[in-house]
Amino acid sequence: MVVTVPATTTSTGYLTSYNLAPAGVVTVDVRNGSTIIIAHTPSAGWNVVAAEDIVAELRSTVTFSDGITDVNFEVRLVDGVLVPTVTSTAVAPSTTTGNTVAGGGSNT
């Protein structure tokens, strides 16, 4: 399931902070014609699991997770304008299997 999450913004020129409630805040800027992550700060109970500036594609991405939900943030520079996209994806639950005892029986 993918859910689009609204982000609130605060900006000065290109320097822009996106509040990705409840996951955290990402601050980006434009330098040398491409986006760059200045800061990414997770909220309590959340972690940053990935952050990347993809200079050749004029975009930056940050993924926050609380173990239940991943919030994926991407910002692109399009015609001189920062264009953010935020999606939320449920994390697949881990699966466990029963123990197998030598001889093929199960330990139940």
C-alpha cells in the first residue's frame, strides 16, 4: 500500500525544510545546479534508513522508517523549482518458521 503524505514547507530562496510528519524533517538546497540534502532529522521513534543526492538526475532522496512504515521523500529540481514527492509504504512483517529437529520432525 502506498499513501501520499502531505509535507509542509519553509523556504528561503532554494533552502527549504520539509516537515514530513510524523517521520521527520528534511532540509535541502540547490548548489551547482542540483539538489543537495543539508540535514535530515528523524522524529522520536523514527530512523533515517537511506539518504542520497543523485546529482546527475537533479534529485535527492531520504527514507525514514519506524519499523512499521517507511516514509520516502524525493525532491527534484525541475525548471528551477524544487518539486517534492512524499509517499508512505507499509513495511512487510517479518516471517518466522518453526524449528526442525534432526530426523525431520518438528519441535512444537
